[in-house]
Amino acid sequence: MSCGAVSVEGKKPAYRARVNYNPKKAWKYQARREGKHRAELRLVERAFQLIPPGTVLDAPCGGGRLALLLAKKGYRVTGADLSEAMLAIARENIQKAGLSVAVEREDLENLSYGDRSFDAVICFRLFHHFPTREIRTRVVRELCRVANRFVILSFFSPYSFTSAKRRLRATLGLGKLHHHQTPLSEVKRYFRNAEFRLVKDFAQFPVWHTLHLAVFERNETGNHPGALPAVTLAISASHHDNKSNGSGRKLPPALGRKSEQ
Ligand SMILES: C[S@@+](CC[C@H](N)C(=O)[O-])C[C@H]1O[C@@H](n2cnc3c(N)ncnc32)[C@H](O)[C@@H]1O
């Protein structure tokens, strides 16, 4: 399939996570610590208490753990990732779970979906790999473009004990900083430029842990036919019917595709 990755083929990748999810690394990622995995899913569940039922793009979906979690909660999920190895694992996991989740090869720097294709878009555990503001800007712009209403983004905050410890170790030459920490103020700026505003920032474990998950919502002026009603900041979790969509019902794919460029 044609994909944004094509445009940069042959060039040195700007960050390792773009290319290093080969079969070995992809399987290794699935085998991460159970406690860590569960804590991350709990963080996602907290954020999705703000998201009403609807379509969700999970990008990057990796092996599909979030896509499965959200599909079980009744969201109509599409998973997208650049790594064929990760996509193969996601497809296998989805099939085993008996759920209906479309999984597609996509480049987050240049998504093929049309504008506002999904009610919500989640980007989990990738942003901290981006080494430059240019890439962060480009990806946030794409996430916001394809989201009709919500974007949920994870990032590594510099304001935590773990982040400070990592920086200190790197300064002392005892380790390397493999990830990029981004203050919430900077993350908010990318979203402000894309006409989204912060609804809530969740910390996995405040002050201690570096992983944050922030929910952003589109600013609406109400002057176009599809305008959203006034923003409700605290959407009741009771909006969720929490029904499994494991009925085998074919779920609709993304609403539209961006025209080929
Ligand atoms: C750390 S994994 C996270 C996967 C998933 N969100 C999870 O938490 O299980 C990072 C993923 O980002 C994918 N990735 C890296 N660069 C990408 C890009 N430009 N577009 C789409 N996926 C990308 C990798 O293939 C990998 O599956």
C-alpha cells in the first residue's frame, strides 16, 4: 500500500522507532512487564472516561493492545502502524480475541485518512521518540487533522522523579537518554497551533512517573455545518455502554481517505 514512509525511503530515519520494530523487537515489546502493561492500560482507561462512544484511530497500534481494550469497551477501532511486524502481531491478537478491528499500514507523519475521519485518535508511547520540534509539529498536525473531536497523546514529562534520575545518570555518563522529554506547555503549543485545547492531562503516577496522557479537544467556532455543540469538559463515564463489540459485526473503516498526494 502507498504510505508516507515511501517519501523518506532510502534516507536515514530521523528516529530509531521509525524503523527498528523488526520481528525480533516487535515480539520483545509484547513481552514487556505485566505490571507496566497493566498500569499503562489503566492510564488509557482513565483518559477514555472522557471520550464518548464512537470511532477511534489507535496509531501507532503496535501489537494491538489498546485497540483490543477499546474495542472491548464498544469503540469502533482502527489500528495503524508503520511496522509490518507489529501489524502482523496486532492482526493475530485481534483474530484470537474474535474482535473486529481494521488494521492498516500508515505513517503518522503523513496519514492517508481524510480530514476528521475519526471521532477520537490516540497516539500512545511514540511521541517521546521524536527528536525534533519539526517532527512533533508534523505528527500533531496529522493527528488533529484526522480527528473530528479528540486527540489523546502520551508524552514523557521532564517534571518527574524518574525523568530527573534519567537526566542525572546521563549527565554523569552512567547511561544514555534514549527518549525525549517534552513539557506539557510545549505539547499544548503544538495543539494550540492545530486549534485544539487541553481537556485534561493524566499522569501515570504524579511526580514519580514520566509517562503522561493528555486529552485534547478541537476548538469549535460553530460556523460550519458539522460544528460540535459546546464543549462538555467532564463527560460522564456513564455515557459508556461498555458493551463488547465482539459480535463479529463488520465495523466501518475510516470514513474517508486523503486524496493521494
Ligand atoms: C513503543 S511502540 C507503541 C505501540 C502501541 N501504541 C503500544 O503502546 O503498545 C511504538 C510503535 O510506533 C510505531 N511507529 C514508529 N514510527 C511510526 C510512524 N511514523 N508511523 C506509524 N507508526 C510508527 C512502531 O512501529 C511501533 O509499533
